[in-house]
Amino acid sequence: MYDISELKRCIGDLYEKHRGNNGGNVASYIPELGKANPDHFAISVVTVDGQEFSVGDSQHEFTIQSIIKPLAFLVALEIHGREKTLSHVGVEPSGDAFNSVELNPRTRLPYNPMVNAGAIAVASLIKGASPEAGVAALLQRLAIAVGRELRIDERVRDSESMTGSRNRAIAYLLHNFDVIDEQIDHTLHQYFSQCSVLVNSRDLAMIAATVANLGENPMSGKEAFALTYVRDAMAAMFTCGMYDYSGEWAYRVGVPAKSGVAGGIMAVINRQLGISVYSPRLDERGNSVRGIAVCTDLAEEFGLHAFEFMNPGSNFLRDA
Ligand code: GLU
């Protein structure tokens, strides 16, 4: 057990340092997302031994968007196992935009579960017997991971569904190549719903800490995700989690992470810590501007990079 006070001080300092950064723009391609308050800003951390700290608008709810993708991938792996899941989606970075209407030409599968094509293939694998059942089953998992019931923002879901021609095109492409079955509307309902789960920054840090804690919620000790597959989700986040910044993120920050277009980022420090930042102004790659800045500084200060070799900060955390 370690004292969280150093971490608190640092998070407080980073909040002050970056709150004046007004760079970037709120996503508006899903009309409802454009209504977000651009000034909102929150940082949360939860340790695997159950200490937590948040600063800023940490109670403000926003839609999880793409941050659901590694979690949905975990659920698919649990239901179907590796072999079957990987016969529907690869684990190769694409180097293309997250919403590209494309498959890997070599495999005729989506590149990975972090791009929309892969996430829609995963949604098909976990969609359940009815549209309600698949969404309810995922919400149940998330409730264990965060320690409270979560709900869908139906206005965001419907807004995305009404303007989601690109995702529909992807779904038809997937069906054409036998990656998903003919229940296209059911699959898209699952996909749009899971992107629209409402979380706050504390929830996201709790999910990240649950993943860091090998699938067990650090507060309740309950299993949200099966231990066997947690590494699969971490690997996919590490290589593909930050849109077209994934390589640079791995280089500069060096931890598994996933961001979403509503402005959330969750970062997982394996067996130690979950971190989240919420700030809806995005850079040109779709990542939260303040989120990137905070995580980069935090990783530097505490030596969080997976390949860090000698930073006194890393000892501080690793003694935990
Ligand atoms: N629901 C969004 C879409 O498919 C997710 C985008 C994201 O957060 O990357 O466009």
C-alpha cells in the first residue's frame, strides 16, 4: 500500500496547469455531441488497492463512445474464445481513420477491434438474442466494473443512428464478406447503444483500474472481466487505442489507453492504476487535447511508461 498524496498533488497541479488550454474543438459529426460544454475538465485516478482521487467536473456524465471498444472486445472473447473472435476481427493497426469503410485486404477482416469496422464486428458477436438483451448484458458488466448502474443516453444514440450512414456502410461491407450475420440493424443497435453509455470521469478511472486489477473491481473485489483475456484488451489498446496517434502515444506515454470522441481518455497502468481524463475539445486526430497533455505529463512524472528504466517515480508506484 502506498500513500496517494504524491499522486493527488500531481493531479491537482496538472489540472491547474492545463485548465487554461482551450485548444481543439468539440466533435459535432454526431449532432448531439456538439452540445457538450467545451470547458468541462476532469481528471480521476483509482489505484488497484482501492484509493481514488478526482479533480474538476468529475461528476459530469458524457458518452463513453469508443472507450467501450476494448471492453466489448473483452466480452466477445469471453463468450466466444480467442479463435472464434479472431476469425471475425484482427489485431493489426490499420494506419487509417477509425471510421474507414475498409477491411484488411489480406485477411478480409476488420484490422482490429478499436476501429469502427472491428467494433461493429465485435458488436455482432455480443449482440445477444434480442436488441435489449445484448445491451443489458453489457451494462451489467459495466455496473460491476464501476460499482453503479449505468444507462444509455438515448438522444446521443438516436442522433448517431440517424446520421450513421458511414457505420451502416461498414456493417453492409462486413456482411458482404461474411464477417457479420444478416441481423444488421440489431448489430448497429448494439453498436450505437454501447457508444452511448453515460459515464463520468470517476467511472472511467474505475473501469481502467478494474482492467489494471486484472478484471476485478478494486473496491468490491467482484470480477467484471475474465482474467484470461484482460491482456488481449490491453494489447489492442496499446497498439491501436488512440486513433492515428497510437504509435506516438505508445512512444511518448507508453501505456494501454483508449479515447473516445466525446472527450474521454482511459489509461491503464497494469496492476497499479486506472487514470481518466475528460475534456471534450479534440485535436485533429480525435483525441482530447487536455487529455493527451495530462497523460503525457503524468507518465513522465511517475515513470509510467511500460519501458521506463530509471525514474524514481516508477519506484514510488511499483513499491505499491
Ligand atoms: N460512435 C462513434 C462512431 O462510430 C464512436 C467514435 C469514437 O469515439 O471513436 O462514430
